[in-house]
Amino acid sequence: MFKSWKMSKVFVGFGFGAIQAGLFLKEAGNSGNFDRLIVSEISPSIVENIRANKGFYGLNIATDEGID
């Protein structure tokens, strides 16, 4: 009578600023604990740029040796 289904784990973030994109979303993705990553953003230009890049974005990571 009841359909069996698996509950997926979804990361939901609000705003796509430096902390969200460079820390929370990156770590959520790297953790392997989530089936889907979702971020809500109200800036049309940010949304447009990420959509144009098929959902991918780049990060600059500062290290002692420089920027990766």
C-alpha cells in the first residue's frame, strides 16, 4: 500500500556570497553527505552567471604559497 522511498539529504543555503560559496557550499559538496546542493540567491547577475556556467563556479583559495 505504501511506496518505499529513500529520503535524500539536501543542503540549502541562502545567499551566494563569499562565505556561502567559499566555505559552506564547498564543504557541503566535499563532505559527500548531501545528494543535492541548493542555494537561494536574489541577485539576477549572480544567478545568470552561474546558470550560464551550468551550475559551476570558481574559487580562489589563499595559501601560504599564494592563491590557488
